Amino acid sequence: MSRPSTCIPNSSSSSKPSGGLSIVPKLREFVFTEKLGSGSYATVYKAYRKGGLREVVAIKCVLKSTLTKASTENLLTEIGLLKKLNHDNIVELKDFQWDDTYIYLIMEYCSGGDLSQFIRSKRKLPEHAVRRFLRQLVSALQYLREHNVAHMDLKPQNILITSPTHPVLKIADFGFAKHLFQGDELHALRGSPLYMAPEIICKGQYDARVDLWSTGVILYECLFGRAPFASRSFKELEEKIRDPGPVELPFGVEISDNCRDFLLRLLQRDPDKRITFDDFFNHPFLDLRHAPSSNCLPEAVKLVQEAVSRDQAGQHQKAVKLYCSAIEFFIPAIKYEKNPVKKDALRTKVKEYMDRAEELKQSLKPHKDTEGTLQRAQSRDSKQELMDLFQDSAEMVAALKLMQAAEMEEEKEDYESADRHYELGLEVIIKALQDEPKGRKKDLLGDCVHKWLSKAEEIKNYLAVKKLKTSEPSEASQQDEDTYRSIFSTIGAGMKALK
């Protein structure tokens, strides 16, 4: 992402407004094509750069004559911040210029419109799609937090979508944003009422935690098709904001426990009870560590190198876990990769690691009893002798029967049941072994316990690796990927319908 060039005064030409009306602004290096939107003191146009690659941009044209002291400060804040911020999910300020009539902010162009238009066209979104876009939004907020910046006006209208075919979300409009440090508070009203945290209106003082509330409102609107305080009038809205009761979720829409927890902790009216920024960024609903980003591939490579090393050393259980941990980073790395050739090469390589992990899993499967006929007969006799020796203890007889059941389940490869029964039985038997005085009874029980512990450990190790995911990324995530793309493929049609 390139930094803005030096400002070039008088590098444009535009007619001054006459009678309160203004014609389309002009910049020498650009051709303006269509109006994208307008506000109280600015209009945004789509334009392309003359010559070369004819880069498409969005130009925010601010009419100087309409600027108040406050709006001038907001504009300067926006320019100052966007010059410094550089993140995949924050809209890029490419340059800014001015003339006698306008100030021009030359921005990255996002052809997918904004999230507000999209929600209106789709009504509501499935949870997996919401989670995917929310990861992008929160990734940007984490970057802002690291730079001590609070946005202060998060809402769907200020979240742009790069394109319908390859949708990436970008936070825009930093006019209300502020550099805020620990303990800093603000008092002036800022933001949009529907997405404004209650403390702004109810207390008149607030801090960076207002961005957490706004994120909760956006998440709520995406899941349920409307904001939690949606109202027909400002008076009704104010009453809902001042109502001290908890925010309730609508009936009839199923969401996961993690999603519900995340949403309700964001929408706490009291900022001191709201989710903290640390918990926000580390919440399991987001799992930001495994979100597609430039960090995924280096992390995956580091883990897989360690996996190969452990594999070569014969430490197969550790190797399987490391292979699977690497795969959890390889999958988002594949999603993040833009180059189709590199993406296919990654998929091929990851398939090799998946196959090796599955192969090692099978090698860790508990081995069938290889004892000879005589040994098996002696083993049965020993266990029957134990049963006879402990016949006066109902607890020990029950525990020994659990061990018999576990052995039968192991033979049938019902390892989950065998694991459970070994654990329950050994808990009783080991205690009895510790209390038993020296003699035949203790020696016989000790020999059996040693074998049972060995079997139980082998089963536990196998079950630990069996549940690790080694699914093919092109299959495991393809359904969600296709659904996500099909959802966003209607953006263009939805936007046209709204015009």
C-alpha cells in the first residue's frame, strides 16, 4: 500500500458553486465518471487516472465553503490518520489535493458498495459468513488499537466491500476517529445514534470501548437483519438507549453458543461490564490466530518443519499434533493467497502433510493382543484368581468387571468406551493396590495394573490424535467458501435494485 504523495496545490480546476449549486469537480490527472454518494459537506465520485493503467479510484470532494470549525478538524484528523494507517482492512488514502473550491481525498475504490446496502439486499446473513467478515473488521480494530486509535463511528455505511467476486471488508470514514490512550475520555457527541454506545448519550463521557458496542450492533444487524434499537423516531430510539434493561436477542434464529456469548458481552450497556479488548481479540468465536492473513504461512511452515523433525526422530504422536497444528494455519494461508498458481502449489503440499498425518494416526492405533494361546490362558487365570481373591469386596469386583468390559471393547475397536471403562476401573483398583499389604494378592494385582495402565495410555494417545482434523482444505472449507461467494455475488444486483 503506497503512501500519499506530497500535496500539490492548484493542481486542479473546478468551477465555484453558483447560487448554492456546484458542478462536477475536476482534477487534471483524473476523469470523473459517476457519483457514488454525498453527505453534508462532501460528495464522492468514481474516477480513473489518465494514462498508464487507468487506475480506478474514489475521490471524496469536500466543498470548502461548507466546512465549519468542527468539520475542518474532523477532515484534518481523517487525512492525518489515513496517511499513517496501513492495513488490508482499512481503506487506503492514496493522495490528497486542493484548489480554491474543494479539498480532494483520493481513495481506494471499493466496487462492492458498503455493508449497509448489502444487509438491506440480503436481510440477514448466515453465521459462518458473518464470522468471516467480522474477522476482517476485528483485525482492523486490533491494528487500530495497537496504534492507540479509536474509530468512534463504526456502522455498516462506513464499512466498504472491495468487490462482489473477491469480497474484502474495509473500514472507512475516519472523521470522528481519535488517538486515545489508556484512561483518556471524551465528552462531545460523536457517532451515529443507532450505533452509538449508551454511555455517550446517558453519561456524556466515554472512551475507546464505544467501538466494542458498535461492533456488537453491526454483528446483531448482520445476524438478525436489523439493529437492536431500530426505531421509527428519534424519541423512540432515545427511550431504547436510556432503557437500563439488557439487550435481548430475537427468537427463531439459531446461533452458536460462542456467537451468543460474544454478542451479549459486546452489547453490555455498562462499559465496565462490556467485554474487554483483550477478551474481544481472543474470543473463540473469532479465533483470529487462524483467520486468513499474511502471518498464517510463516506460522504453518515453522510448525510443519518441527513436525517433520519429530517424524524423522520417531516421535510420531508429537509429529501428528504438529502436522495438524500446521494444517490449521495452512488452510487460512491458502484462502489468503491471491496467486492461483501458488494457491494450487500450497494445496498440493498440504495434501502430502495431511496424508502423512493420517498414516501416523493409523500407526498409533492400539495393537491387537499378540499373546500366544498359553499366555492368554494364563492371563485369564490370573484375572479369575483376582476376582476370587477380591470376592468379598463388591467395589473391587465391579472394578474388575469394568476392566473385562474395557478389554472386550478394545478388541472390538470401541476405543472411546474402553478408555472410559479403563479410567473408571483403574481409579478404584490403584487405590486398592496402594492399601493392599505385601503378598500374592498385591503382586498379582500389581502385574495386572501395569498391563492395564499401558493399554489405557496407548488408547488415550490414539484418541488424542484421532480427533485432530486432517481434512482436505479444498473439500473441508469449499462448501462455506461457495456459500460465502454466492452470498456476495448478489451485491451488484442488490445495489442496482436499491438505486
